[in-house]
Amino acid sequence: MTQTATIIEIGAEDIPLHCPTANTPAWNYHPRVFLDVADTGEAKCPYCGTVYKLKPGTVLKGHH
């Protein structure tokens, strides 16, 4: 059985980014981990494998 990772597009309003998010179903909770998408434009949660990608054209202001 092959399982594909969930991909979620995020915007600047979602920074600082953490997984699980407020929209994560309760059955899928795990310890909160903060993810850095500033350098590469994407990050993968080490717990659940969800991939977060910045929406095209997203500008991060004030984040290094």
C-alpha cells in the first residue's frame, strides 16, 4: 500500500508555521513542531509527513 503525503499551500498569514495546524482533525494530532519555509519555500513535518509549500508569489516580510 502506497501512501501519498498531504500537500498544503500556505501564505504569509500562516507564518510562523507549525504542524499540526488549527485545521488538523483531532485524530491526527501529534506534538507541535515549528517548520521553516523561508529558505526553500517548503517544509515537511517530521511526524505526519505533511508537506507545506508557499503559495506562488508569497512574500515573507520580516522573517529571516
